[in-house]
Amino acid sequence: MLSIFSPARSLSIRLGLFTIATALMAMIALTLLTNRVATENAIATAQREIDAQTLNGIERIEMYLQDRRSGVALTAQLPLVRLMLANQDDPEARERGQSVINAVQSTFNYDSMSLLNVAGQTLISTNPTLPGQDRSQRPEVISAQRGALGMSDATTDPNDDQVYLHFTAPVYGSNNQMIGIVDGRVRLDEIHRLVALDANRSGTGSYSVIVDAHGIRLSVPNFPHLLFHPSAPLAPTVAQKMIDARRFGDNTATLLQQASSMPEVLESIDLLNRHVDESRFFTGTLNSGEEGESVIRKLRSVDWYYIHRVPIEQFYSVVRSQTGYALLITAIAASLAIAVTLWFVNNSLRRPLLQLIETASVIAGGDLRKRLHMQRRDEIGILAHTFDAMADALEARINEAQAAQAEAQRLQRIEAEGRASLERSVAEYLAFVQRVANGDLSQSLHIDRGDALGQLGEGLNHMVESLRAMGRRSQEAASAIAAAAAQILATTTQQASAANEQSTAVAQTMAALDEVRAIARQTADQADHIARDAQAALTVAQQGIAVVEETVQSMTDIRRRVEGIAQTILSLADQAQAISAITSVVSELADQSNLLALNAAIEAARAGEHGRSFSIVAQQVRDLAERSKQATVQVRSILGDIQKSTNTAVVVTEEGAKRVDSGSQLVSQAGDVIHRIAGEVETGAQVNVQMAASARQATAGLDQIGQALTSIQKAASETLASTRQAERAAQDLNTLAQSLQQMVAVYRLA
């Protein structure tokens, strides 16, 4: 088939190729000429753009310098400044002048503001290190002394490595005589900021730089490590002069030695000055190391040069884009020319020949119904008529074969239609499945066929209905889980609060129990003291019996001793009453402990499995409280016996005192009475010993209560920690439920 279109075998192809080659040569020549003109125009346009960017940068710098000059000029006209310079020795005038320059510095953002006398000596300054400094030899001061506004070059001050600019203005008195100079000092930071605004303005990698007449970079914000470095090596005399003047501080020599190799910058400055041109374009190496196109202009008010530099790739990007555009237009025009040529050759020569070849091929394949029917009178027309006659002769012989071939074609069309219908159905099913996969369960397939694909569509509809029902149930389950999680979270939060309150109550109970234990220990000590007193009383009674047997005169002593015993017994009765009160308090504490243990058991039951150990501790606390209560009942009973005995002892001692007055005849009776008193005292001593033992037992019981409360507090803390953990788990469950709701919400069910 390809051999038909070979130039060696096809006249039409040879003719078409010749025509195409001629058109392409003409178009290429025209394109090259047009591209050269467009390139020159694009370069001129790009140069105008970067030159305009340079002008904008110069205007920003000039406006800033003019603003600095205006600031010092305005300061020179202030009355208080004139007053200070006219009365330089007046302290009040100096103080007012100081306040004025402080305000000017803050308002105009100067680094420092100073007032100088006519000789150039600094009088006052916002910088405390500057007063007394001699600036008479500085060019800006000399300019002000001549009556003009002055501006220094970028340089350092004495004893300072920071580079500044100084702006000066003369100050005139009432008689128009110069009385002083205003000096405003600024750093180069604002100039760096203004120059940095040009970064990437003319394309990626473009930047601006300010150099002085020697090519020293005064501002290069995109490459700060090159600040104050020369663009090219300086002449030795110029470099030595700058080093001697410490123009850039102690590092001047080091900075000047680290010069770059950009002689084109100095050449452009020289040509700009010699030819009095406003701007010059030059190419050279940029600070980044790549080649670039640059434009240089001189500032109007100072001997500085503003350079805007653009990488070659960015500069010629417009040229390349226009070249590409021209090539595209050429390619389109060539394509159109080729298409027109091919159309003409195809319609005039190649199409009839191809039609003849095609018809011959069809007839050779057995289809004799094909005819050329050409209305042409040339050789091709004659050949076509002859070819049609041959086809008519052959048609009659193969009618049966043509009928069979027509039937085969009909079957082939039916098969193609069936295949197209099958593909449409499959595409529709695939789109439906994709929507279901994306979460859309609200649609169903329309089934219009009863074959296997129809059954598949019905199966897909049933599947979507099942998924829709499942989605509804999932949404309902997610909502129920979210509600349950929220309720669980609220319940655990409430339980955590209750456990916290319970822990606080246990701590308060332990504090109260500590106080009760202290009182119980004090009671036991007092009971021991009473027992010792009772033993002493018993000893005295026995000695009283011996004295009664020896002499009647000893009755007086016996009476005193009996009265002392009566007082001791009365004191014992009072202490017994105090012990009774203490036992009442202990009984109340036991009741409260019992109630607290009951509440703890209830909370433990509410806590479930986590509160089982807490419930056991609560039961132990209840048992201990019951034992404490029983012990207090026993102590109270013993105290009742002690009170009865003490009352009896008091009566007996009073009776003994009365009998002593009756005389010696009652000595024997008194001896008997004393014997009885001794017995009662001995009984009282025993009771007191028992009371002391009971008090110690009560103290031990209280210690057990304290230990139980400590266990309760520990269990409460564990319960609180478990509750907090349950609360966090509830929060996680709530978050999981919300995530489940969001996941289920993706599916559209209706």
C-alpha cells in the first residue's frame, strides 16, 4: 500500500513534493527575516523595561536623599535651634536645643542629630559620644560653611566602624549671619531596603546595586557579603588614600583587596561620564556567576551609579518566546500551504487514480456493483468508461455471489449493532457502579433488556437496595453509638466528680480522727495519773491505821489526810466526767465513721468491679466503728462505777471527819472506817487502772480506724484514677462515634 504513495511511482506525489518544497523555502526565508526584526524589537523593548526599572529605583533613592536634606534644612530653621546656637554657653538654651534635636531624630528617623558651631565643632548631639568631635575637615561640613546643603560620601566616623551618610545645613541668625550647622547622620539600611525592592522585578535573578565613581558597591542587598567590595581592582593610589582615611573602618584594606573581576562596570562608568549619556547597556558576569544584561545610570544629586542587572536567560526570554511564536506561525502557514497543495493534487489527479484503483480492487474482490461514473473526457475518463463496461459484463455472471456477499454484509451489520448495544449497556453499568463506589446509593438502573446483561442490571439494583438499607442501619447505629458515647462520657464525668468529693471527705475525716486520737492519748495519760493518785491514797490510808493505833493526838493529822483524800476523790470524779465527755465524742465519731463506711460501700457498689476492693475496706471500717462504739459503752459503764465509788468515798471521809471530833473513843470506829476507806480506795485504784487500760484500748482502736481511713483514701484515689481512665475511654468512644457518623454520612441514601 505504501508503494502507491512513493515519489518514484506516483506523479502526483512528485508534483506535490515539489510544490511543498518551494513553499517551505519561501516561508523559511520570510520567517528568518521576520524573526531578526522581531528579535531586534524585543531586545529594544526589554532594554527599555530594565531602563525604566532603573529610573524607578533612582527616583526612590533621590526622594529618600531629598527627604534627608529637607529634614536638616527644616531643623536649621527651627527657632529653638537658632536660639541655642546664638547662645551656645546658656545651659537653658542648650537644654532646649537638646530636646529639639531629640524630637527631630525621632520624627525623621535619623541615627543621630547634632548641632555644630561655625568652626565645625560638635556642641550637642543625640549621641552622647559625638559632642566635642571636630568635623571641620569633612566635605559636608565645608559645604555647609559655604552656605549650601551638604551630603557626605558613605564613610565611617572617627572611632566607629559603622558606615554612615551625613546631611548638613547652615543655620542663620537674625542678622543673616551663619551661627552654626545642623548635622543629621543616617545609616545605609534604608537605602539597602529601597534597592532590594528591585529584586526579581525584571525576572527571576534580577537585582540592583549602587556603586560609587570607583565601582565600590555601596548597596547590594541581594549579595550582602559583597558590600563595600570593589567591582574591579582599584588603582593603588586610590586604594591607599581610602585606607589612610579609614573610609570603611579598620577593615578598609581587607574589603578593598577582595575586589571582583567586573571591568565592564568601570568601563561603563567611564563611558557614561565621557559621552554624557543618560544610560548605558552592557553585558557581563553577574554576582551570581552567570552572564547577564545590565543598564547603568548616574544619580542626579550625588556621584553614585545605579545598576540594574538581569540574567541573560531572563533577558532573552521574551526574544525566545517571540521566536517560538514566529516559528509556530511559520509552521502553521507551511501546514496550510501543504494542505492546499495536497488538496489540489489530490482532487485533480490523485483522487481519480485512487478511485480507479479502489474500484478495481473492489471488483477484484468480487463486488461488481461499483462504478466510476466519471464525467471526464481525458485519458482518465476514457479509462473509466472502459472500466465500467468491463464491470457491467462481469456483473451478470456473479449475481449469485453478490447476493451471498450482501447477506454476509447484513449479518455483519447486525453483529456490529449488537456489539454497540452491548458496549453502551456495559458503559452505563460501569458508570452506575462508579457512582455507587463514590457513595451515591440513591439511584438505580433502568433495565430495558431481558438478556444476561438485564439480569446483571437487576442484580446490581438489588445490591444497591441492600447497600441502601445497610447504610440506613449504619447511620442509625452510628447515631445510637454517638448518643450512648455522650451519655457514658457524662456519667463518667459525674462519677469522677463524686470520687473526687469522696476523696476530699475521707481526707477531712482523717484530720478529725487525728484530733480524736490526740485527745484519747491525753485521756489515757490522765487515767494513769488518777491510778497513781489512787495508789498513793491507799498508802496514806494504811499509814492512817497505824497512826490511830499509836496515839489519839494523830487524829488531827488523820482528819487532814482524810480531807485531802476527799479533795482528791472529788478531782477524780471531775476527771471521770471529762473522760465520759470524751467517750461521747468517740461514740459520735464511730457513728460518723459507720455512716461514711456505708456511703463508701454504696459508691463501691456503683463502681462495679473497680470498687470491689473499696467495698471490703468500707466493711472493715464499719466493723472497726462498731468495736469503737462498744468500747466507749464499756468505758462509760466503768466511769459510772468510778463515780459511784468516789461519791461513797466522799461520804465516808466526811463522816470520818465528824467522828474525829467525838473523841478518842471513836478511834476504833474510825480505824474501821479507815479500813473501809482503804478498801474503797483500793477498789477505786483498780477501777482507775481498768479505765486507763480502756483508754489505751480506745487509742489503739482509733489508730486502727486511722489505718482503715488511709486504706479508704487509697482506694478512693484508685477509684478516682479508674474513673478518670473510664472518662478518657468514653471521650475516645465519643470521638470514634463522631468519626463513624462522618464516614456513614458520605453515602447518599435518598
